[in-house]
Amino acid sequence: MAGRIEDYALIGDMQTAALVCRDGTVDWLCLPRFDSHAIFAGLLGTEEHGFWRLGPAYAADSPPPTAARRSYRGDSLILESEWDTPRGTVRVTDFMPPRDGAPQLIRIVEGLSGEVPMRSELRMRFSYGRVVPWVHKYDNRTVAVAGPDSVWFDTDADTYGKDLTTYSDFTVSAGERVAFTISWQPSHKEAPPLPEPEQALRATEEFWRDWVEQCTYHGPYREAVIRSLITLKALTYAPTGGIVAAPTTSLPEDIGGVRNWDYRYTWLRDAAITLSSLLRTGYRDEARAWREWLLRAVAGDPENLQIMYGIAGERELGEAELDWLPGYENSRPVRVGNGAADQLQLDVYGEVIEALHLGHMTGLARNDYASVLQLKLIRYLEDHWQEPDEGIWEVRGPRRQFVHSKVMAWVAVDRTIKLIESGDAEGPLERWKELRDDIHREVCEKGYDPERNTFTQYYGSKELDASLLLIPQMGFLPPDDKRVIGTIEAIQRELSTSDGFILRYPTDGEDAGVDGLPGDEGAFLACSFWMADDLAMIGRVDEARKLFEKLLGLRNDLGLLAEEWDPRLQRQVGNFPQAFSHVPLIDTALRLTASGAYGG
């Protein structure tokens, strides 16, 4: 059975990623890309669907022992797990070197004291656990082949096959090191080069050290910010600059429920706010790469802007269900692809244009087509901003006039006006100023409930929505406006959990609510960070700090966050790790540091 979501560590090579549990089991790995089929899918099923366990040997009728300690090596994505056993202490170092050729997952066993019996259990199952590969020896190397894929397994330890699994039983003494590597290669090509694990380890450590040194943030929350930045870098697909929302699919927002989605794609919204955080912490190369990805993905068709694309800009992300997988803790269905790609979400225009605006304001090298794209997006929005849409949360129910979507339409127009006023673009300035005023006026008239002194989820509704917390952050209204303060306080009253975290919107249990889905969900971590931001903006800085530090306490022992926190089960839920949680963590840390209240 898979571990709790927060029991996993992330390792990756900026093209794909693996999740490693506390007991030394790799339960999730897609090769060669984030969105490829998994060769280890035990996370969403059982051991029959693929895993790789490496740790101290254990009795057949006992569970595998969990590591006594684990941490990343310094500011890197190199995982070190240590076990204390009656026979001695052993360390396993797991990492994926930044790719220069075949993708590799390398595991190095190191004896620290005594003599520890160890075992490697490797069960490869291609196509999300459905296909048993042909495993055989080739030039003293073990290779697994199925269809277009081959995975090469290399180690100096003796291996043997049993029950369609490759085993290695060995003993490691103090000072000894034994390495294991799997490398992916298209099955029609010749074998990949023999791995050099120790050299790869040194190069990987150097890569992360050099990358982290570029960070310009040196405030009181540096440890949390650095770990979040490393996580965002790991979620970036290096060949194209696309950024996945998470490296996993179908980790449930509601344990045992149906709120299970594939997040291995590039959401324009998530990627745009990620770009914002990268720019504000000194990472211009990543921001520039994302902008180039955006221009390629949207290309000459901005009128048909999708809310998400594949990591290389693919448009077709058809959703399907994998009925042979029982799902994480029986949370079904397991989905691949994402049907929300075909939704209309008008807020995306605002997020994309806000990101382009920030790049312009921070001196990112000018790209003339970026300005052309921005003007094309506004011309589309000018004709369509009054339409109902599915909104930021991708509801599967009917379209509505979501207030947040209208606010972000206002943001799109406002930032484009600023671009024209700066002299870097030309457009119908006066007409768009009138459009900006029209949107603002309509939102304040139709999206505001004067009796309760709060903005609402959509026109005419009584429900609230945590996305309304972005109204002051986007500059739609100043933080001291009574309507802003009223909205913040209403969300605290009506969307706050018992432990003070924030829900996205009301759900209706077994009856489908506004999102068209049965079941409930946990507190949405991004919304909780937004609340901390807003509290700081309205002068309640101590309260903001306490909420932020409480949120930091939800991170797992490695500093990682999923999408949500389940207050009933007191555990992380949703896809993991989640860019949309780590980005607002960075933003809130920057805001609180700028406030000067904590010696930052």
C-alpha cells in the first residue's frame, strides 16, 4: 500500500520526476517525460503496478522498515535516507542527474557503521502498471523492453529474477558504496552508455549549488523559499520551459472520492504566477524560457487560448480513465489527460497579461511578439469578457458569471493600458480605458453584496469564493476599501476551517455543488497563503505572520506541499508537490519580509 502523500520525497531531472517513500520505495516514475506513461505506478495501485524498493532487508511477514532520518543534501534535490538497524547504519542517496542523454534514476547505498544486509526489489510495469516487460540480460546488463520503451538496470551487485521481479541481496559494510541505476532509452535504439554514478552525483550537487546561488532573497524565511524554488525548478520541463502543475495524476482532493485529476500539464495560470515568483527572486532565465514557451504554445491562435497545454505546447489533452488501477487509497477514477483544457476561463487572460507585464516591468529583454500577443488577447477579451465561464476552479457544472474572472479581465485591460502608456505598444487607448471602467463598474454593481459587505462568487450569488482575496493584490481596489476588508472578513467567517485554513468555496458533500462534483475537499493551501497576504495588506501583520507560519508547519519534513490540507484527517491531499502551493508560499514570504516586521 502506498504511503501517505506527505511521506514522499521528490527527485527529478527537470524533464520528469520520481516520488520516493520513507521506506525507500519509488512508487511513481514516468519516463521519459512528466506526462509519459508510468513505469512505477504503485502510488495509484498496488505493488503489482510497479515499484522499486531499496533498503535494509526485512522478514517476509513484516513491513519494510522506514528510514530513521531523511533530508535533502544541502540546497539540492539529492535525497539522503538513513536507517539504523541492529547490525549497523546505512544511507541511501537517491537522485536524478540533470539530463545529458538518457534519463537516469541513481541510488547509491553507503555503509555508515557495522554490516547491514540490504535488498533491492525492482518491479517494472509499463503503461501505468498494465504491461509486464520482457526482462533479459544483454552484455551483462539487465534490460526491460515493452513496445517503444526500454529500461536498463545497472549495478555491480549480484541480481536474480523471481516472480517477475529483479532482486539483489547484499551486505554493505562501513565505508562501502554500492550503486544502482535505471536508464530509459527508446527500445529501437542501442543501449545507453554505462552510468557513472559517483561522477553524476558530483555534477548534480554542483548543478543545484550553482542554481541556488542565483537567488536574491535573503530574508527570514529563506529556507522555505529556497526549497519552494528548487521544487518549482524541478517542475520545469527544461527543453521547452513549460512548467507542470505537479508531477502526479489522480492523487485525490477527497480521499476515496472522485476529485482526482491529471496535473502533469502546463496551466497558463499556474505557470504565470510561477514566472512572477521566479522573477522576484532573481531567476530571469526561467522566466524568459517560460515566455518563449507561451509564445510558441499560443502561436498565431490567441482567439482559441487554452487554459492549459502539454509541456511542449501540445493542445490535445484528451481525458481518459485507467480502470485497471484502483486509485490512491481506493480513490477512483484514475485519470490521465485533462478535459478542462477545453473550458473557457476568462481569468487566464488576466494572469497571462499580468505575467507579461511583470516581465516588462522587471527589465526582461523585450520581445515584440509578446506585445503583439498581448494586444490580440485584449481584442478577444473586449468582445467576450461579459460571457459566463467555468472560472478559476474549473467547475464541471454550468458556466457562471464568476467575479474573479471579471476582475482578471479588468487586470488584463489595465496592464495593457499601462503598456501603451509606456510607449511600448500602440492601441485604442481611450476605448480601452472606457472598457476598463465598464468592467470595474459592473463587478462592483453585480458582484458585490451590500447587505453583507462582501463580493460574492458570481453575479447574484450568496456564496463566497477565496479567489476574491486577489482583488486587492491585483490592484482592483485598494486594501483599505471597506468592500475589500468586508470580503476578507466574510471569507474568514464562512470559508475558514476549524484550524484557520481557507476553503476555495462551499461544497455540498454528496450533492453536487457549484463545481458539479459530489464530495468535499480540504483547505486549499494557495487560498490560505492569499489570506495571509491580505491580512498583511490591511495592517493585521501579526495575524498574517501567525497564519503563514502555521502554513509552513503543514509542509512535510522535506519542505514539500500538496494542493490541499484535509482538516478532518490532518493530512495533505491532492497532487504532490504542487506548484500552486509553493508559489504563494514564496510570494507571502516576500510580502512579510518587505513589511519589516520580522527583521527581514
